[in-house]
Amino acid sequence: MTRMSWNKYFMEICKMVAQRSTCDRAFVGCVLVNKDNRIVSTGYNGSLAGNPSCDEIGHTMRDGHCIATIHAEMNALLYCAKEGISVKGTKAYVTHFPCLNCTKSLIQAGISEIYYLNAYRVDEYAVELLEKNGIPFTKIDC
Ligand SMILES: [Zn+2]
Ligand SMILES: [Zn+2]
């Protein structure tokens, strides 16, 4: 039996995390991993903690988007902000290529690398920012 790679290990966890999404418009998961291959945070698409979720009260739509939802990447980053956990240099595993706002936040928070599963609505400017800031982004299949 061949041993599971780190990439597969974290992406499988990421897929599991995504299943807890409460906004069924997108089941998205994010896992932040440090240099020692330890998970520092996880996040999925959902409403503010403690507030009613889309699967309970329906979506709150504006301009075709559900505005009640916090994206998985932001949830993962903001938990660290809340608890004082450094994310500098961590790798982000995401089930979907991050949207532009999440890409900017990941870069600004000091993420070193991105691994994604689905090339879903890849934003050209997000790609440009990642390239300009020297952040590798790699699609992995698992
Ligand atoms: Zn929603
Ligand atoms: Zn996003």
C-alpha cells in the first residue's frame, strides 16, 4: 500500500470540511497548513457564527450572490485573527480556486502557497495578483 501524500491528505480533509457548508449555493472548504504539516485553521462557507444559516432561513440574495455567507477562506483566516494565531507562511488548501476578495486576503495575510481542487470561476485579476506576489497556485487532483 502506498502512503497518502500530504497534498492528498490535506485535500481530503478540505473536502470533508466543505461538507459542513451551510450555504448550498457552494460547498467550499479551506484548510491552512503550517511548515510542519499541521493544520492551523479550517473554514467552510457559512453565515456568521451563532446566526441563522441559509439552510435554516434561506439565502439572502443581492445581485445574484448570497450576501449572508462568509467564504471558507475568510472563515479560516478570521478564526486565526480572533484567536491570535499566525498564518504567515501557511499553505492554503481550498476545494475551489479562491474568488478575488479571498485571494487578496490570503495574500495580505501572508499565505505562501495555494492548492486547489476545482478551477471554478478563476478570476483573471486574482491570477495576476498571485503571480505578481510570487505565490504559487497548483491544481491538484484527488
Ligand atoms: Zn446562502
Ligand atoms: Zn471567496
